[in-house]
Amino acid sequence: MNFEVIVANLPKLLEGAGLTLELVAFGLVGGAALALPAALMRVSPRWWLWAPAFAYIFFFRGTPLLVQIFLVYYGLGQFEAVRDSVLWPILREPFWCAIIAFALNTGAYTAEILRGAIQAVPVGEVEAATAFGMSRTLSLRRIILPRAFRIALPAYGNEVILMLKGSALASTITLLDLTGMARTIIARTYMPVEIFLAAALIYLGMTFVFVQLYRLLERRLSRHVVGAR
Amino acid sequence: MIDLAGFGDQLLLGAAMTVQLAVAALIVGLVLGLLGATARLSGFAPARALAGAYTTVVRGLPELIVVLIIYFGASRLLTTAAAALGYDGFVELSPFAAGVIALGLTFGAYATEVFRGAILAIPKGQVEAAHAFGMGRWLTFRRIVLPQVWRIALPGLGNLFLVLLKDTSLVSVIGLEELMRKTQIAVGFTRAPFTFYLTAAVLYLLMTMIAMAALHRGERAAARGMPRLRG
Amino acid sequence: MSLKTAALAAVAAIVLLTASGPTRAETLRIGTEGAYPPFNQIDPSGELIGFDIDIAQALCDKMNVECVFVRQDWDGIIPGLLARKYDAIVASMSITEDRQQAVDFTDPYYSNKLRFVAAKNAKVDPDNLKGKVIGAQRATISASYLEDHPFKGAKVKLYDTQENAYLDLASGRVDAILADRLVSYDWLESDAGKNFAFVGEPIDIGDKIGIAVRKGDTKLLARLNAALAEIIADGTYEELNAKYFPFPIY
């Protein structure tokens, strides 16, 4: 084991980790923005609302993230219409392509988590809200969604970790995230074991810190619940 | 509309390789998962710690990193290990073997938790009853615990298999010619990335749907003999 | 990598000690990869074709032996030689110091140079790449060359496969690509490359391609070198060269 190589390349790896965090943060924000409308559409009784949401969720949960990234990055570049469009300055950047793919992917999973949570809100609470004279929108805003968010919290924490791990695929479209940086260093140093282990430790560190912070957050958000630890 | 430019057969061959890889990794992962769960529930503290470390570490790592570490790192480890055993050769790992090990390790880490939950969900009274009947520990495990573990764990394992099926695409990065790699070759040849990646996506969706249908049947079969709730 | 090389050297040493065999006169087993167009690849009927294959065939003819080709993945191609799966590697293998610790090489049978490729109308000047984005395949000599010679202000993007780099050149995400000129030549000849061209002069990084044999297999090495000199002298080489490239690659 050659520790010198690890130490010498640590600044580069940490720089990569910075890009990883950036990609994950943008991806999560985009995913959340997609997930809420998708989940609400998915629980609608009207078919023209739930069918598109169903198709979106089904496609992005049923195909590998790697395929999705390549579709966005290399796939869209195939069309001259896309290359000539106003969107090209964004789509030509691997950074934004990765974020678009990540947001679409995590958005689909998060929508499914939210859908489950909305359906898990006790019927009695919804009925009580209606009995109080609340409209459907009002009870959705005041009763159902706040309740659903709390139910969804643990599952969403897992989804964030999955997103963090999935972000390693950004390295396949030339981005120098933690994995991309590691692979580039290895191509020069021929020290795969050392560099990958260092990268793995940084990933584990990021997961660990996130899990601790999230646990704090969960506790805070559940402190009014009787019996919650 | 979709012109596969003669690459249809190649993609199907790739899909077949994807299925082989997924099934092989599933078998490795199930074995690891059962071992892991047994270790986590054992009275032997080092075994518990080892299994705990295994699931924490592997579940905290990107699957791509696991694949790359196994592929690039394992041949060095194997060569060193072989040298320690007196074999002076160079041991290498094929992309398929590396993929099976990496995906099997990942599946096993998550399956450990699923199996552990399932074993804990079996009422203690049943095990005690079996002991009262004079069954030994192994017999109790085989006759009473294991059949029920399958039933309880199947939905969780099913979800893990769907994840595994999609993770097989990562092995393309180390050159195994499964569906994703074949697609990339076709893209290189035809320069039509959208067409081919979309085709690959549809093939993955089909495989997912077939797996889901099979799981559904499996769950029904595992639950036969259970009182069914009717609404 | 050094450990790997050491392991290879150890294997080579054992091979040396246990057996020193002249190859059988009637057949010569040749290892190749079959995934490196236009040098060695598989045609739709499953046959090996390419420049390497033609060269090997010509050498066998001169040596009056029968060529038997064995396909082997790139990563295992030297271990396969050492394990006597075949007796020589004709697979566009660069002669490097690392490899010379494990195997012996014949005289080079072609040389590789790097060259920039860019859009015909883009006016990319290799001497002034400020603000340009240049692509290359990760873990290749082109990538190391770009890193060792930071072109003032140019941004480097590294790809997993050569094909993906070409895709991004075609879509305009990179301004130019640095790659083996012979591989790029093949792409430029294809439909996708019709709006692109070589720019600047070929960069000679001293990369020579040779045939690898087991260390100590001096008899075979001498015979291959003699045959190589012969096909170069009698014009066979030139003929094969012209079949693939309109310029000399020796």
C-alpha cells in the first residue's frame, strides 16, 4: 500500500468531492421540484393526470441511471434541432446534463415515496378536515401534505444516499467528480487500489455525515409526536 | 421507425449477458445475505461486528466504485494471496467475474438487512415450539424458520433484484459486453446515440417488467397456505 | 502497475527456467485482440481482419509456417503469451519499458503518431489553443500528452472510449480531439467524419509498435525480424500499408 500517492492526490480528490456535492445538491433540488407535482398527479383520480405521472415514474425507475445520463448527454446531441436550439448552451455542458438526468431520476423515486406517504395519511384525518369545512386544496395544504412529508422522511433520507452514490456516474460524461477524479489520477499513477480506497473512504465519510445530520433533522421534525424517540 | 442497423441481434445477445450477470450476482448475493443475517443475529460478537461493518461499508459506497475496486484491485489482491499460498503466477479476474462479485457484494449487503428483518419477524413461540418437539437448532432453522423467511423476505428481495438488474449496466464500464456495452458499440458504429440508448432503455424496461411479473407469481406461491385477507 | 509487472516478470522467469522451446515449425500461434479497427477486428462472419492480421499472415508466408490466430482480451494478452496459449502477439502493441520487463519485442512494424482532429471550418490552430476544449480518451498516450504539455489555456476533457470523444466532437462540445492518427484516419473516412479534418503536424511521441514474444525465445524473435525485413524489402509491406492508409506508417 502506497500512502504517499494518496496524500499527494488528496487535494485533487477533495476537489472532486466538492463537485460531487454540488451535483447532488442541484439534482436533489430539481428532483424535489419534479416530485411534488408528479406525486399529486399520480394520486389524482383523473386518468389524464395520473397516466403521464405514472409513465414518467415507471420509465425513470425501470431503467438504469447510466442509460438516462447517456440519453441526455449523447442522445440529445444527436439532433441538429437540439444543437441549434436556445437550450444548447445548457445542454452542451456535461454539468447541466448530469443534473438534468439526476433530477429526473431522483424525482421519479421521490414522487413514488411521496405517493405512498400521501396514501398512508389516515383517512380519518382527511375526513375530519372535510368535516371542518376545509376545501380539498386547503386540507391538502394544511393536513395531508405536512403529514405526508413526515411519513416520507425516513424513505427520503435513503433516497438522498442513493443519489449521492448514483452521482458517481457523472464520471462517465467527462465530469471530474470524486469518481472521475479518481479514475483520471489512476490513469497516470497506475495505483488503482490506493486511489479507489481513498475515494471510497471519502464517500463513506460523506454518507456518514449526512446520516448523522439527517437523524438530527428527523428528531427535530418529530419532536411533537408522542412516543417519538 | 427505429432502424437498428443490423444491431438487433447484438443487443439481444447483450441483454442475455445482462440476465446471466444478474442471476449469477443474485445467487452470490443471496448466499452472502443469508450468511450476513446469520452473523448479525449470532451470539458471537466478532461475527456480528464483521457483518455490521460489511453492510455499513458496502451500502455507503457507490456501486460504480465497488465495481471498479473489485476489477482493478482484486487481481492484485488475488496475486498476492496466491503468492502467499505458494503459487507464483499472475491471477486475473475477468470482467464477468468482477461484475458478479461486485454486484453480489452489494446485493448481499442489502439482503443481509432484509433477511435479518424477516428472521426477527418470525414469532419466537414457533421456534420454542419446535425445540419442545425435540428439533435441533439446524432442523428448526431449515424446517420452521427458513420457509417463512422466504415468504417474508421475498418482496424486499424482489426490490433488490430490480435494483441489481439496473446496476448490471455499470459493469459495461469495465468492458463486459452486456446490454449497455453492446449499445455503446452500436452507437459508435452508427452515430445514433438517442436511438440506441432509447432502445436499451426499452429493453431494460421489458426485463424489469418480466422480473416484476415473475416476482408477483413467486410471492403468491410463497404465500400459499397462508390465510388470505379478503376485502 | 509495478507489482503487476513484477508478477509478469516472475512468471516469465519461471517459463525461462522450466522450458525453453523452439516453436514447432509447421504452425505459429498468434495472439490478437480483435477489437481495434482498422488493425484487428472481427468481421460480421466472425473472421479476424485488419492490418495486424495481414502483416502476421505475410510474415508466416515468408517463414513458411501456418498462422493460427488466437483471440484474447487486451488485459490478458501478455499473461496468455507467458502461459503459452500462443507464441507471439501481433496486436498493435506499443513497445514500452514496462512491457519489455515481461516480454521481448521484434523490430517495430509501424509507428504511431498523435494528431489533432477538428471541424474543417473551425480554424483550430494547434499552436494557439487558448480557450479551446480538447478531448482525448482516458488512460491513453494522447491523454498523458495533453497533461504533460499544458496547451496554454486549453481545457482537456477525458472520455471512457474513443467513440464517445468522436461523438462529442461531432456534436460540437469539444473543439478538437487528440488521438492516434491512424485510428482517427479511419473515423475521418467514415460518414460521421466528413466535416472534420486533421489539423497541425503529426506529433511524434516515439511510439513504436512491435510483435511480442516470450523472453528468451530468441530463435522465433530472429526469424520474425528476418521475415519482417524481407516483406519490407520486397514491397509486400508497402502494398499492405496502401490497402489501409494512403500514407506510409512504418
